[in-house]
Amino acid sequence: MDINNNAAVKAVKNLKNKKNKSENLNAPDKLKVLFTIVDRTKTQFYLDVLEGYEVNFQTVLYGKGTADFTNYGKYLGASPDKAIIISIVKENKVKEILNNYEDKYFKTKNGSGVGFTVKVSSLIGVKLYQFLSNQVDGGIF
């Protein structure tokens, strides 16, 4: 009888340990790719804005707008030279970032731009995910 009690106690302890482990598991933060298109002269300004939102990965591509600036550009105060900032952000930060962008567009001289996101549907590798979601403790990879 003592043997059965020990087995039953062990089984209950194992169930409790499994339950505690599953309670500690959290669903990972979903990630999105944020595209920010602004005048090239404002690139650093928007990179600094993004830095405040735990954005761990950003890259900048330079391009040229398609609008005819010979006639209208001088009146709008805009430049055809654009920067496309590509960032990986947590989904729960997107609304806050886009609201901040909108606020900056209106308060910045000649402020204008486009910001939109695309869902990240899959990602391979725990370390890569941890890096992109800014959850790396210490070193990387």
C-alpha cells in the first residue's frame, strides 16, 4: 500500500509540475513589417521615433518619388527624394507608432509620409524571433 501511495503522490506532483510549466508559457508577440516612406531629409528623425518602440531591426532604402516635382513640388515644399524605412515591430505597438507618425506629420515643417504594415506569417528560429521581437538576453545567436 505504501508503494501505491508513493506512485500516486509522484503522479500528482508530475501533473502539478506540468500545469505550472504550461501556466508560465505565453503566446509569442506577433510581429509586423512596418514600411515608412518619408522625405529623405527626415530619415533620421523617423528612425529616432522608432527607437522608442523597442524596434530591434530597421533598414533604410533610398528612392525617388514618381510625382512631377517640376511644377508642383516647389509649392508643396516636398522633395522627390524618399526614404523607405523597413522595420520589424511588435503588433501591439503598431497603432501607437502610426498615431505618433500622424502627430509628427502635422507638427513637423513640411511633414508628410506614408506608414503601413504587413503581417509576418512565419519565422524560422527561436533566436531570430527573440532578436526581432527585442527579447534577447545578452548575446545574439
